[in-house]
Amino acid sequence: MEPGLVKARMAIERFDRALAEANQFDESLAAEYNRLRRGLAASFQAMSMADVPRNTYRLDEVKQAVSDEMRRLFAGRVDSGLFQIRRYTTPHPDIYAVLASRAGEDVPAWRIRLLSGDATHTERRTRELRDLGLRVAVAEDEEDSYYRLESLEPDLTYAAAFQLRETASRSRKLSAPARADIIRLAELTVELPPRKAPNA
């Protein structure tokens, strides 16, 4: 039996004993429950991470394709230092690998949450894959949300313009007029969504 399952089973057995011995709900039982919850989350996260095909579906390759497209579209018009994509380091690559391995299929959000155990941030990171031109659809039913990567082929023109705008807006090296010109260039290249507030 794999180590993650052994740890999960041990955590459940420990809580089962505490529950059997309890006569009423109290702080010690609540502490055991919290210990169980953390233990199960850690065990299932480890097992889930081990199952991610990150060597087959590499987000770095998508990022490189977007950088190449930025260079093709904008070389000679903006500083080439703006063509580097430094973000999307974690958990984006693992989320992408899970979705890419099941491209065209609905993947339940709980499967993606297992990668970090954080619903809000994991699902936000999933949606951020769209900023690399990846077509990620979202659907919901009464039980959960579902994500589907529509295609392994990103929209490189969209991604290049989006990334140029984001990089320019964050750059401290650009003057305000230069930043505005680059943002305008990106927004004239392809239709982009409204810019997010800095802390969004």
C-alpha cells in the first residue's frame, strides 16, 4: 500500500478511536477532528501531486511559445526585456498538467483543489491560465464546479498582447508615457479584457 494511503488510514483510525471513547463533544474531540482533517488533506495532496503528469504537459513550453509570439509581434517596437514571463510558477504548472491530460473533458474543481488544499486561490490560479491564451471553460452544478481545457493549442496572439500589457503595467523601469504607449499597443493588437485593479 502506498505511503499516502497508509497515513490516511492511520489518521482515520486515530480519530475513530477518539470518537468511540467520547461521551460528548468537547475541545479535545474537536482537536482530534482538526488533526484528522489536516492529516487527510496532507496525505491526499501528496498522492494527488504524485499523479500529476507535469513532465508530459509542460506549462514552461506554453510560456516560451507566448514569449516567442511577443517577440514576433513586438520586436523593434518595445524593449525586448518585456518579453519574459516570470509568473505562473506555482501551482499553475500542476493545474495545467492535470487539465491538459484531460483536454476536452470536464475536470471537477475538487481534483484541482487537492493540489493545494485552498479552494479560493487554486481556482483563481486555474482561471489565470487564460492569460496565457489557454481556453479554460468553467461550468457548475449543484455539487461542484468543473474546468475544461478546450484545446492544447493556446491563442498566442491574445496571450502575447495580454502579457505585454501586464508586464508593462508592472514595470518600474518605464516612464508613465512609455508605459501608456505600450499598453495602448497591446490593446490595439487584440481585444483584451479590462485591466484588473492592482490588488485583485
